[in-house]
Amino acid sequence: MTAVRLTGARHRAELPLLVLGPSLGTSAATLWTACAGAGLTEAFDVLAWDLPGHGHNRAVPEEPFTMAELAAGVLRVVDDVQAERGDDTFFYAGDSVGGTVGLQLLLDVPARVSAAVLLCTGARIATHESWTGRMAQVSLSGTPVMVPGSAERWFGAGFLEREPARGSALLHALQEAGDEGYVAVCGALADFDVRDRLGEITAPVLAVAGAEDVTTTVENLREIADGVKDGRLEVLDGVAHLAPAEAPEVVARLIREHLLGEAPVSGSSDDRTVREVREAGMAVRREVLGDAHVDRAVAGTTDLTRDFQELITQYAWGSVWTRPGLDRRSRSIITLTALVARGHHEELAMHVRAARTNGLSVEEIKEVLLQCAIYCGVPDANTAYRVAQQVLEEMGDA
């Protein structure tokens, strides 16, 4: 294994050690440099590593290796660094196969990993057959054959247009990856499956999914968050498979919050970047409306509706629903009233469910609708009662 130090020598021994793992086909530098520079190197001694045949690591074992053996190789690198530092625990963050290595480390050396952030990964990724098929393809034609498909899978919509240099560097790293190393890592992934062992993991885990990731979906990350003893899921809107490169500021913030206990971003949207506002909005949207509803909305997004979905996520959920001036119960009451007044019945049904999620009782919803009958009109309230009755019956609340 080859180590890549991303924090300068000055004072790094005084900072907690953070180990970063790459995605298949990328190098540590191309995947993590932007994220490290967005706030990680000032808070951590950042140690990244390259896969066999990738980046600075041109060595490839002659024999196939397992994920456990790959994780053991990473641990040897960490041991060398910690022998100089004088400590024996570390934080970990990894994307894709870097995340599977993180899971393996959490299982194999639980006392060493204090907490982990696992991004765009899975307790099992794809199928054995799909990996062996890819191994045959690369063995025959080389890693450049993977570039066109990876350009489609790796990045969320518009990323290559926004960040052409970063996207080009990542795809170039894939093209330059050694065929033997790429195939060997595919072999390790083909046999990797720890779904039945997630419950053994006790360290705090933040699972980060890209909403547009078709390789490791939101469900893959939810499985990890739900399966470990202490897990939480974050879904990044507009991000696909390489979250540290696609959303470096957001990922850096999430890592610092999870590993260091820093307070989440708060305050007005003027104090945050547009992406941070959208991410905060998506988090609230999921908490209020539920993952199933939001996943359906995201999956149904088209070129026609994409800008509108981003608009409501950023402004309605990110700029208004996150404001501290009213609690969510109060916002639900206001929203129900407005929807009754305007006769938006489909939205009303959705927000009756949201009101229950936000803590309104059935009795309180009834009182809101009764108030609406006086101030919005009896016919509007009559329809609203019918909509609410149907929703509450479906929820088992009436």
C-alpha cells in the first residue's frame, strides 16, 4: 500500500489522525484533495492511501487478495504512521471500495477505529457476476474501456460542466490505473459481503449517499446506517458516486460534524453556500415528508422538472423550513391552513402526513381544519376534512 499525506508536516502530529480511502479507478489525490482543502487538513492529520495499481501505488500483488487482506494492508500503513505519532486510534472516511475497506476495518479492528464516515458504498456492492464480467472486460481491453461508462455513473447532473478540470483529472486517473490492479480490486469486491455482520459494528457511523448514485444507491447506505449499532444516513442531492469530489465542502463539513462533534450549520441562508442550503433543505424535506416520498420525487425528476425540484429544495425547505423562528409544528399548522385556503388537495394530503410526523395530534389537525372552516370557507374545509380522513385512515390514526 502507498500512503499519501495531505496535511503539511507542521503541527500535524497534534491533530487527530483521519485516514481516507479512494474509490475504484480513482487516486487518493484526485478524489480527496478538494475535500481535504475544504476544512479537513486544518482539523486532522490527513492520511490517504492508493489502491494497488492506482495513483502513486504501482505495485500489484501477484496473487488475488480479499477485502480483509486489502484492509490489513491499509492498517500496516496506518501502523507505520502511528508509530511516529505515538497513538493507536484513528478516524476513517472512505468512498466506494474505500468505504468497504472502512467496514472491514470496523469489523476486524474495532478498537482502532474511533468513528467512520462511509460514502457511496455498500455492505455488498453489485453482484459477483457483474464484477467478474468487468474483470474480463478490463483484462481484454484495459482500464480506458471503463472511462465512458464511468463518466456517466460517477457524477451528478451538470458536474462535468461545472468542474471540468476536476472531472477530467478523475477520468484520467481511471485511464491511467493499471489493468492488473483494477482487476484485482474487482476480485476483492466480487467476494465482499458483510450484510449479516453490520450489527457487530459499534463505532459511530455516518453513511453518506448520493441521491443520483446508480452504483451504490440510497438504499445501500440506508442498509449500513440501519444495520450498525450507531448509524445515521445523509443523502446529498445532486451528487452521484464520488461525493468527496462532487461536493467537497459539504462532505468536509459532514466529516467534521460527525468525527469532531462540531455543531451543524445554522442561521440564515445568507451565511451558507447554495449547496449547503440545498443539502440542509433536503435533510429537512426527508425528515418532514419521509424518505419514501422524497425518493419517489427524486426518481421522477426529469429535465423539465429538475430546476423546479432544486428550487423548492433550496428555497422552501432549505431557506424557510430550516429557520429557527418557528418550530415545525407551527409551520405545519400554517401550511395546512394555506393549502386548505388555496384548495391544493394533493399537497394537503402530503402535509397531513407531514403534520403527524412533526408532532401534531389528530385532535390538533381537526382543530386546524375547524378554524379553516370559519376563515377559509365551509366548502374548502369540507373537502379538507375528507382528504384528512382518508390520509389518517391510511396511516392507522383514524
